[in-house]
Amino acid sequence: MPPLRDPKLRARIEKAFHQSRWSSNVVTWKEVGARDWVEQNLEGKTQRYLNQLIHQFIRDGGQINRKPERRQFDEDYFFDLVISVDGHPVYVEFVITDDDPDDPDDYPNVRIVSVHWADT
């Protein structure tokens, strides 16, 4: 999957995950395919905790991939990345909504749509 090469969009995504420390509606988690998987497979880990792991991953220069959406969803493309949770690779797929790139004080809303063990 091609990596995200737009530094402004990357910074906006990082800002959204950073903001999720204080606001629970900036990064939301789809119940089926994301929240349920975390509850069943990452005992004791919260969405907020994983948001901060993702924020740290992005801040540290971790690779975000961007791919055109070919499934029957409303978005034109989706993003994914692989973070480490207790030494295990975890795949995270997300989409961006309500993004106004011309507003420097705004940040996109991120919706986590899928989480599962990453193929190694």
C-alpha cells in the first residue's frame, strides 16, 4: 500500500489523535470490527490508550498508508498503519471525515473502522 506523502494531511491526522486525549468525539471507533476486537483481544487496553499509541507512532515518523477505497463506502480512500501493542503488531484501518484542510485550527474527525492482528 502506498505511504501517505502529504505532510499537511499527516500533521492533521496527528493533531486529531493528539486531540483525542481531551475529546472523545475526534477519534471514534466502529463497534463491530474495531471496538469489539480490542475488547476481545487486548484485555485491559482502552480506545483512549490505543489512540495515544497511534499518536506516538505517527509523531515518531511511523508509516501511514493511504489507499483508494474500492469497497462500497462513502469515503474516497482509507488509511492504515501497524502499531505495536505489548510487542505484538496490530493493524489499524481508519477513515477521515469532516476535514477542512484550509482551516489551520481545525482537524479531521477520524473513524477507526478495523483493528486486528497484523500479518507478519
